[in-house]
Amino acid sequence: MGYDAMANNASVPAMSRDFGKKKKANRSAKLKQCKLDARREQWLSQVKNKSCLDGSTEASPTATISQPRMSLPRPDQGVLGIRPRNMNPQLEMEHDGLGLRDSGLDSPVQSPTPGRGEGDDKGGPDDWEAIADALSAAGNHTRITPDAEKITEDSMMNGVEDTRLVAGATKPDANQVTRRAWRPDDAARPHCLPNLSKQRSFPVNIERRFAASGWDPRTIISAPSSCPICVEDFDLTDSSFLPCYCGFRICLFCHKKISEEGDGRCPGCRKKYDRVACTEKIVIAAGLPLPFRFSRSCSMNART
Amino acid sequence: MQDNIAGGGVAAGGKQHQPISKGADYQSVMKRLQSELMALMMRGDPGVSAFPEGDNILCWKGTITGGKDTVYEGMIYKLSLSFSTEYPFKPPKVKFENTCFHPNVDLCGNICLDILQDKWSSAYDVRSILLSIQSLLGEPNNDSPLNSQAAALWANQEEFKKMVEKLYKPA
């Protein structure tokens, strides 16, 4: 099993290179399976001290807790040749973890193959997946009590760090998905990443607009925004024009038309328009309290 | 009385026969009618509907269904609405397309309704016209009938309903 995993690790990049993007999903699944297998094998080797195959997953979590420390495997286990990383002391395991990264995660990016661009494409999702894994792992484990899994994850983190840098240089757009991976002061942070200040400026603008236009919402709601007769939008003069006591507002153009060509009656109440009253009301409208006028002018400013 | 209405119609027609000379007027009428059409479709009032006929937005076809608990219940009447470029300052011409036995509707489909004549207001729209006609069906003004036979028969609702159904032709 472990050997299979290794074989897969080694062969997958080459295979995916050959088969192109169609294999992307397959490859990531295989990689995941490899990781899982490797982890499981580690547990098994720690707990049972003998090589066994699948079917012992249920024993692993409790076993890991009961024997959190790495025990040096005995040479007679017979797995040393197959999975050397599990048999080595901690220091070497770190190295080995990096080795796993090299063979598995990074090969499409780092291998100097002719189809490099394609390899980068394929490497992308896996890398981000690995980042996600590493992030969740980093939240779960503490550095003070490292166990075997922790070491593996740690080494994966290291690998991820590397791939991130490479991928960040080659695939800048993919970084938006995992923006957490970048620190704001990171020197290698691509310039195309959204700037925090830039992001903040938009909502602030919106807020300012709302604050300006909605200063006194009642005036906005009570006053129609367009003439009910000609359906044209009210301009500043129209919206402060109160042609009739009944409160039925129309634009100056329609008022002129009704007064001069029509019957001169308010469409809302059918009362004759009183010219004197009209002009009075225009004066009144112009002399409204400051917030009323101000909110109007602000809304106009915001609109234009 | 019929003469009266006919005269009114001619007068309105006289004003209206001006060709669509003012482009600005046509544009503003078009804008208003498009807005009305949008509002009408968004509202989806039960029992009334209207839509421009063909490409000409100045000619609409409307339908109203007879109000519940009236002698016109279940009947569907078609109307034609023809707008001038002076709309909404002048009312549209509204006629029944299929025969409607009603005290205020003549045999040609002309309607005697004050809001379509001297009581018109530019604040009215297609929707208010159709709703007014719908309510006119159940509440006729028998004092100034266009169809005096219908006005005379209105008191006998059973007989009236028989006449309505006899003369009703789905358009």
C-alpha cells in the first residue's frame, strides 16, 4: 500500500502531464489519497509496529492519542525500504516531509518540463487545496507537542510556503481565492491583489452618498421623483414647486400647459389653479427650513 | 342624447385629426404611455388589461370582465383606446368593440362617461379608465342614457341579464 502511494506520487505528475487538464480532478484526488495513505501508514507503524494494509482506520485516532510520541521503528519491520520517512527520527521526517512535497505537490511547478505552463495550470488547484489543508491543520495543532501528523502537516506547510511563492509569481489571479495566505506586509505579495484601502473606499463612498441623499428621508418619500403627467423626472425647481393646495405636484412644464392650453385646473383635485397662490407657494418652497433645501441639493449632487 | 355624444366625438375628432406634427409631443406621449403600460403589467389588476395594438402605441386594446354579482358577471368585453398626441391633457377615445347592452353604451360601442369627456383629468390613466368603465357596467347612470331601452329595462335585472346574454358576442 505504502509502496503504491509512493509509486503514485512519482508517476502522477508524469501521467497528468501526458493526459492534460482532463486528469486534473483525478490527479488531485489521487494526491489526496496519497496523503491520507501516508498518514494512515504512519499511524499504523506507530501503533502496531508491523506492516498492515487497509481496514485499520478505526484504530488510528485513539491509538494516536494513547501513543502520541514517535517510536523508532524496528529494523525488522520490513517497511523501512518501502516507506523510509516513517521509520526515521523526527529531524529526518521533516526532511522527508519536504521530500513528499517535492515529489507530489511541487513537481508540476518545479520540474523543468517543456509543458511547463500546462503543468502550472494543473498545479494550481492542488496547491490551493494544500494551503487550505495546511491552514486548517495549523489551527488544530500546536507546535509544543508535535506528533507524527503534526510533523507531516508542518512539512506540508513548508512545501506550501514554497509553492505559494512560485504560484504567486506565475498565477496571480489564483491568489484572490486564498487571500489569507498573504500577509499585507509580505514583500512577495503581488501588486494586483486588491488593496485594503481600495476596498474600503467603495463602501465609504456609498455611505456618504446615502448620508447625503437620505438626510431627511421623509422629504424624499413624500415628494414624487417624477411628474405624474409627463413622467419626466423632477428637476430641482420642479420638486420645490407646489402648484396646488391639495398637494398634487406636477412639473412646471405641465403646469404651464394646463394653465395656458388646458382648463387651468389641478389634475389632482380639479380646482382652478390660483396663479397668485402658485407664486406664493413657490416663494414658500424656496424659503423652506434649511435641512429641507439642503437635502435636496445634496441628493442632486449625489445623483450627478 | 346620442347626437350630443356624436357631436362631442366630432369635436374631439376635430381637435385630434391634426397629424403627428410635433415630434416632441409624440415623444412625451410615448413616454407616458410606455410608463402606463409598465405600471399596468406590473400591477396585474384582476378583471382589466390593456396592451398596445401592433406597433402603434397610440392605439390600445383593452379588456374588462363583468363585475361579480352584476348582470355582466362572466362577460368579457373588448375596448379600443385611441390616444391623441395631446394625451394626457386630452382624454383618449374609448369604444366597446363588441356589443354591450348597457344604458350608457350605444349600439356602436360609444360610451357616455363623464371622465372620458368634460370630467377628464390628466391625472387619469388607462388603468383608471378601464376600472371606471368596469364599475360603470354595474352602476349605470340611467338619467342620461345612450341606450334608452337598456335604461328602461334596468329595473328588471332578470330580463336585463337575458338581453345582455342574448346580445353578447365574444370579441
